[in-house]
Amino acid sequence: MSQNTEASQTAQEFIASQLQLEADAREALPYQFDTCTKPLGPLRQAIFACLTCNPPPTSDNKSHTPAAVCYSCSISCHGEHELVELFTKRNFVCDCGTTRIPSSPCTLRLNESTSQKGDVTGETPAETNKYNHNFAGRFCACDDQYDPEKEKGTMFQCLGLGTVEDGGCGEDWWHPECLMGLPRPQPTETTPKEDKEETKQPNIEGQEETAQPSDIQEEVDEAPLPPGFPAEDDFDHLICYKCVNSFPWIKQYASQQGFLGPVYHKQPSESNEVKSEEKPTQDASLSSSETNKKRSAEDGSEESASKKTKVETGGVVAETTTPSTTTPAEDTPLHTKLPSAPTGTFSLFLKEDFRNHFCRCPSCFPNLKPHAQLLEEEEAYEPPVSESDDEEAQNGRGSVGSGSTYERGEALLSNMDRVKAIEGVMVYNHLRDKVKTFLQPFAESGRPVGAEDIKAYFEKLRGDEEGIRLAGAGAGAADESQEGSQ
């Protein structure tokens, strides 16, 4: 018997390692991935662009067919491909198995020609899908290729009033500097991070946060927000300057209740004109609290009798005072009480309660109606959670892509012919009992199970094929006897 500890482990260690692997898998892939969302129609859902099936153009002269797939298809159909996570997009239908992705069939949907699951290709894609450069792995007005290993700072997703076709951004992700028309900071040389953990794990509810050295280092490496850009805790959503320009009626809400003041986009041609008015902006010593990852805007305080309107030119914020109406007539539309809309190109930052402060009179509601995200908070679709201890898994009805290996086997058996299923269970029980008998002495004594032990055992087990065959035959006979007595 081999006593080489490097190539052996105890039975308890083996079982514990398998359970840990399954736990890690469920953490990395928390949702079931056995159902494509295409039959559900347009959804706000997490989607992924496959650069293997739809490679981005290498030059402006080459065409590109944008496409994206749902969470399940990204794993089951494109799991070994190069994917770009686009996060959530609204009103999107999965492109997997359609003419937009001709090189890779969908393995999850039912093929109508064969009445079998899988090998679905050539279906008509949804005409309502809207695309932008995100689907080629590019983001922001700078058309940057996002690299999570090199990117510093926070990118913000626009609420997306407009699509690319009508001049908007299509829910693009933005660098703060690009929203303001400022140059992005150049990457600086940093010391090697051999001792730093680079995994970014979300906080677990109920656990107290502790300041680890790696967390401190990460804060130092974060790029500060540019001067004049709102702190992340001060707003809940943003509408970029492209979408504001596409729907200029929303400009009049800048600085009003539920909205921050305009954050102007400084055009290159304006840099010389406003240079004399600019204050020095070299001091970028912002506190680390302004670079928090989590936004939790809870702005519910009453505004004073006079509201402060922020007007920014080239990074300079001036505060002017406009009197607010105190006792308006109940039937007076809200938009008649708003000041004139600020001029210029700017982005709009929205507080958590911004939806409560839109005018919804007969004249204004047609502006809101095409944008459901302005009327009520959106909910993103999430697939069912994959848990090893849920009721379906325990009853053998869990999805094949969820739960433990044993539960997946039970799920497959539940869909098999009854006779074959019982034969399979009998064979499994026969093997399980033998393996249990083999491992029991090791588990009781704490002796390591060596590679030579496993090899010798299975060589011996292969010689017992007759016993396995008899177990399966006995299962079939038992089932036939049971059916005959009914």
C-alpha cells in the first residue's frame, strides 16, 4: 500500500474536497443554466457578447454583426468561447440559435424539425433588439476596450433614454472623465502586487467588514473622481449627455427636486473660451469615501424654501438662488413652475426618488410614456437559483445543470424509461455498496487512500462485471413482476 502523502488523501479529505468544489461551483454560477430565455420574449436581463462567434471588426471598413446571448446560453452553448459581460440590457431577446450567430447552435431550446432539444440554428432574431458598440467589447464615448485587470475607478451605466438610432447611447457604460469631456488619467506604474489578493468579492450580508491590507491597497489604486463630478452616494442613476440631447425636454428638471445640477460636458472647442473662468483643477485629492463601489442614495430630506441651482462651466460650479413656489394651485401643472432649462451639453444625475417629481400632466406624460424606466423601477430577470438542497433537487427533479453530481444523476434517471431507470439505480447501488466497503477501513483508521489502492481496486472491480449484470437483470425482472401483478 502506498504511503506517499503527496499522491494520497484520507476518505474524509476526499469527500470534503468534493463538497467544497461543488460549493465553489454554485458560488461562481449561482443560477441554473438549462433554459434559454428566448421563448420568454423581451426582458431586462444580463447578457453576454460572444467575440468567438461574432468577432469585432479589425478596422472601420469591416462589417460586424452584433449579437448577445442570455446567461444560460453563455454557459451551456458558449462556455468555452471568449465572452464579454454586458450586464443588464432592457427589452432584449437572446440571439443564440438565430441567424445572428450562425456558427453556434443553441443546445437548450427545442428543435421543431426534430422534436429534440438542441441543435437549434437559423431562427429569426428579434427585430426589437437594439445594439451599440458594447456588443463588440467597446464602452464609453472613448470606445475603450474594457479590461477588468487594468481598469481603475468606477464606470457608470446610463439609464438609456435613447438608442444609437435616435442619437442616444443605448445604456452604455461611461468613465466619469468622458462624461465631462476631460482627458482620462494615464495609467501609473505600481509596485508588484504579488502579496495582494485581486479578487473583488461582494460583502456578505451579516458579516462585519474588516480592513484587510489588500482592501487598503485597492483603495490606493482606485482613480479618484474628477473635480465637479458628484460623489457616488449622491445619486442613484445618470442620463448621459447623448440621451439628454436626444430628449431635451428632460433638461428642465436639472437642479430640481430629485435631480442634481447639470454636469457639463466640456467640448474641446470650448476649452480656450472658458479657460479664463476656470479655477485650478490640479488638486484631485478627493477622500476615499467618494470612490465607494456601492451607491445607496437615500435622499429623502425636505428641500428649503429656496433651491440652489448648480451651474457649471468648464468644471466650475456656480450656485444661484431661485425662489420656489410655496402655495401653487392644485390644478397647476408642475412643468409650469419649473425654470427655463439650462443650455449647453450636460449629463443629468438622478436621486433615488426622481420618479416622484416628474410632471405627469396631459402635455408631459407623452414624453414619459415611451420610457418605462422613468415611470417605475425596472426589475431584471434572474434565472432560478441553483441550490443543492432545494426541494426539486431532493426529489430528483432539479435541472441537469444544477445541484450536485448525485442530484444531476437523479434528475436524469427521473426522465428515463422506468425499467432502465430501476436497472440504473440497482447498478448504482451495487457499485456504491462496494465502494463504501472499500473506503470504510480507510475512513475508520484514518489511513490515506493511495493512487495504487484505487487502481488496484478498480482493476478488481472490473472483474466483477457478472455481478453488475446480474443486478441489472434482477431489477428488470422485479419491475416486470410488479407490472404483471397490477
